[in-house]
Amino acid sequence: MQQVFVELYNYKPAWRELSQGERTAFVEKIIEAVKGLSSAGVDVITHSLNSVATDRRAPYDFFCVYRVPNAEFQREFERQIAASGWYTYFDQANISGDVGDFQDVLSGNAKLVLPAGG
């Protein structure tokens, strides 16, 4: 089943400590990797800045949203992010799950349904 993957992230001090040239070189590698995702069936929905005007804003300045083919791909995607060195430079929280029907999920909330164990 298709998955949605959301990354919420902020700069770590290690990112700020790099020179602009080092940051640019790292970002260029990430851009190429993201461009290649479409050939694997990933829909890159957005990479965005988190608006400071958002009500109950999450404490992250940036976010990315992807639609990925299935849970197995999602787990590999997560491994590749870690292998890239991304977490050295960015404090990140991730959200992922099956593409769901809003009525089913909200009805489940009424029944106190929680995600199945990992």
C-alpha cells in the first residue's frame, strides 16, 4: 500500500559550522538523490519552509512530503537518508503511514484506535 512520508527538520550547529561551499556540495548531492526518486515511483509533493503564521506550529523550520510506493520502500528510504549523513546536520522528526481514508481514520479516533506496533 502507498505510504506518505513527512520529514520535519531544523539546522543543527554542525550544519552552520560548515562553509557555504561544503553546504552547497552536500545539498547538490541531496538534490540529485531527490530528482532520482521519481524513477522509483516516489511523488515528491513538496519541500517547504514552515510558515511562522501556522496555528499550533510544529517546532521545525522546514518540511518535506513524499508519497512512496509501499512500506518496504519507505523503510529503505529511511535507511538511505541516514546513510547520506543527513542526520549529522539536521535535527529531524519523521511521520509516515499508509495513505488512508479520512473517514476511516477519524472513525478510528472515536474508537481510540492506535497504530499497530512497529
